[in-house]
Amino acid sequence: MSAKAVYLETFGCQMNELDSDLVRGQLAALGYRFVPTADQADVVLYNTCSVRDLAEQKVRSRLGEMAVRKQQESSLVVGVLGCMAERDGTDLLRRMPVVDILCGPAELDKLPGLLDNAVRTRASLDGELTHEQSAKAVALQGSASRRTGTLAAAEDRLELLDLSRTVSPTDHNGSSYVRITRGCNKFCTYCVVPFTRGAEVHRPPDHIVDECKRLADAGVIEVTLLGQTVNHYRFEQGAAVTVGGVTQPQKGRSYQGGHRRDPFTGERVTTFADLLKRIHDEAPGIQRLRFVTSYPRDFGDDVLEVMRDSPRICRYLHVPAQSGSDTVLKRMNRGYTVSEYLEFVDRARAFLDQPEIGRPLMVAGDMIVGFPGETDEDFEASVQFLRRVKYKNCFIFKYSPRPGTVAFDRIPDDVPDQVKRRRNNELLAVQNEMSDKIAQSQVGATLNVFVEGLSAHERKRQAPVAASGGVSLTISGRQVGEGGTSIDEAPVGAAQLCGRTDGDLIVMFDTPAGAAPDDLIGRILPITIERASALTLFGAPASK
Ligand code: 5AD
Ligand code: SF4
């Protein structure tokens, strides 16, 4: 059989982007080749997100397009991976018969088998396949993931998938994600993640540190650690289970605070602070270490101290608050009050905000508007909250009721969509004002910028070049130029590059005369900021 061409599109979060990277590595090792558009592909895979209905709608519309194509081309294989596969389950197969493969986020190690099955079934039936005949390939965890007691076998297999990751020195743009924790135990009432990704499981620290070292050896200089509540990371060596010589991931218990070791039993606990310090010290090639997403409670001074004392750990926290009203936070089951949140942000700033040495602390957040029962007063409290916290940027979402969650079942979605929309726009305007103030305060400063690739504007400008042979690909969610998109073929004028500061501020600048973008992408350069808009800084390489 000739190498099957696969198109993989990713929706949603960074965790999904990492999953897609792993899927790509796994399938490429088996001889599948990846193509940049669906119409060139024999196999179309969507790695989906279920956090809001809008994300699911996008996938449904893609599936509709594929259904039309499949009428002419019955050999086409279509797979839905990720949270939507897990949440919708076999219902999705009934409603969308175009789907051949369903694979939940905790079952991705099974994808090669499912895909092989689906491809062979289609090949053997040679175009004669009706939907009734077509065998569907399904791997979902169902409710197994939340079983208590011993580790589910699925977690061990998933760990092997993370461990199997191969990184070649040429297939990255210098930045990579590393998972430290899977799943979530928080059960915020609006959120599907604990259902789709299962119970919280922490990866063994040695595996994480080794992965960072391997990435560094392959030339990666920026690592973002991923977990739904990263600061809850905790691994007990004393309780670690080893199977076939491989230490297994460990179920999260209810969080017990920062450094809690028992010297008498000799229990050795790796806390999040320990993990950060180990990666920082043992993989010094990683020049930028960041992590998302932080949970605003249980964030000990131990972590802040390690951040302060480790020059390669970024001064950046993404710590969603979701609301500025205590009553709403309670209904969301967030487990903290507004004043506890503010105490945390103030404490983090006291430890880490050092603009005088060019290292301001940047804080980013997430807010939901229109959660059931949110009154005008609650909303006004969120407005005041944004003014007080001063996020660098904040993602603002309209509440989207998700089937299966507590809020969906028990709290009527009583804020009209029009009110949600108005509140969304109002909060965005306030955040924009705050982001703009922070951005303007950077004008004149020289900041170290990690150069990620051509700016979106530049990619558009060079589009005819890309169409005539150059390809672009996304690694870790960031668009980078590859191969054919060389500067020799680029339109006249300096190419605009895009990068980020240690505090995650986006910076654009023109390639300096005499340099080619490819020489700069993946490096850290000092850039002097000349002007700013709310979400972007513009500058030029600092003269030596
Ligand atoms: N509706 C709206 N926003 C949601 N989020 C999670 N679930 C929902 C929902 N049902 C947002 C939260 C979270 C981010 C990843 O998505 O703000 O932090
Ligand atoms: Fe969802 Fe809450 Fe877990 Fe975040 S902490 S993934 S919002 S349940």
C-alpha cells in the first residue's frame, strides 16, 4: 500500500496541540505522510475541543464538508479525535455517519490500530462501502477514567506515548510543550475537561526532566509545561509503581500544599517547585521555561521563590479567575474568593515583578461572562476586578452550557445571549484599556524576544511564494516557515518577524539588513520597543 496522506487539524488548547504533535510523530513513524490541506489527504483527522459549543460547531461544519466529499470518494477515512469524540461518543457516529474513527484524548495510543483497521476495511471493500457496512473504529475511555483505586492501564499506555516522543533537530522552531499532568480533579461546574480528559494523573519527574533534556539536545530553547492545574503537580517516589522497568504516572490526591515531606518515613515527594528547579538546573539548554495553567489557590511561596531565583524561568503566570464576584465563583465551584485571588496576585508580584532589571511579571487570565445567575452587580464586580488585577491579556468567554456538567444539569442558563454578548464586549473593552497601558509602559525598553517565525502579516504578504512551492507548518501551535519559503524568494522589503518576551508579550520587528529570517527564527534577540498597541509591541533589534 502506498504511504497514506494524512491531514490533521487541531482545535482548542495547547494540550491538544501537544496531543497532535504526538499523533503526528506516532503516525509518521508508521509511514503515514502529512499534507497541508484536507483535499490532498486520504485520511482526515480532527483533533477536537469541547470546552465551548463554538469549538464543536466548527468541527461539525468541517465534518459536513467531508460528508459531501465522501459521496464521491468512499475510500476517504475521517476521524474525530480528542474531547469531542469522548464527550459525544457514539452519538456522534449516529448523527455524523461520515465519521469512521472516534478516539478520545486518553486513548490516543490506540489511534494507529484504529486507523489501520479503517484504511484496510476501505481498501478491501474497494469503494463498495455503504455506511451500514462500514465498521467504525472507536476508542473511548467512557467512565473508566474516574475509577478510584489502582491506576487504569490506559494511563500507563498514555505515558508510553509521551515517552515515545521523538524530536529531530530540524522539525521544531525552538519551542515545545511538555505535559506534566493529565486530566483534572477540580470539577468547576461549567467545565467538561474532568469528564473528557479524566482524573488528574502526574507524570514521573524523571520522565519530564529527561524529555526536557532531549528537547534541549535537539535544539529546543523554550519549553512550556502543561497541566490543567500545573501547581498541583506532586509525585511521591515512595508510592511510585514500576511496570516493566518504567515508573508509572500517579493519580493526584486532593492537593495537600507545597513542601510537605515526611522525613520519618523517608517519603520523597517532588512538588511543583521541586520539578521546576530540577528542569531549570538539569536542562540549562532550555533558556525559557514557562508553565500553564495555574490554579489561583494552592500556589505556595516555594514556587514563587524558585521562579524568582531561576533566571531561565519566565516571569509569566496564566492564572484564570473566571469571575470577579464571590457568589458566581461559589456557583462555579472554583474554591476561592476574590480576595484570596487578589492576595495571590499581589504576593506573586511582590516576589517576581522586577521591571527595573527588565523582568516585569506579566499575568494573564480567563473570565467567563453570563454564567447562570450572573447579575449586573456580579458583572460590575468582574469589571472592577479586571481594573484591579491588570492582566497583560485576558481571554473572555461567554458562558456556554456543556451537556454532562453540573451547571448544565442543575443551573438554568438564564442570562440571555444578548446580555452575554454585551457583557463580553464591555469586558473586552476594559481589558483592552488595561492591556494598552501595560504595552505602552514597555515603549523604550529593550526586551529579550524569542523569535518564533514570520508574522501573520508577513505570511500573507508572502502567500504567493508559499503557493508556488513553499510550505508552512505549525509546530506547537506556532506557524513557522519551512524549506521552500526561503528569503531569496520573498517579496522585496524586510520580512516582518514575530516573537515573544519572557512575559509573553508579542513583539513584531523587521529582519535587519544583512540577515535572513531563517537565521533568526528560534533565537532570542534583544529588541528595543518603539511603539505599542494593546496586544502587540513593535520594535527593532537593539544596536550593540
Ligand atoms: N463556557 C465558557 N467558557 C468556558 N471555559 C471552560 N468551560 C467553559 C464554558 N462552559 C473557559 C474557562 C477556561 C477556559 C479554558 O475556557 O475560562 O479557563
Ligand atoms: Fe476545567 Fe476547572 Fe479543571 Fe480548569 S480547573 S480544567 S476550568 S474543571
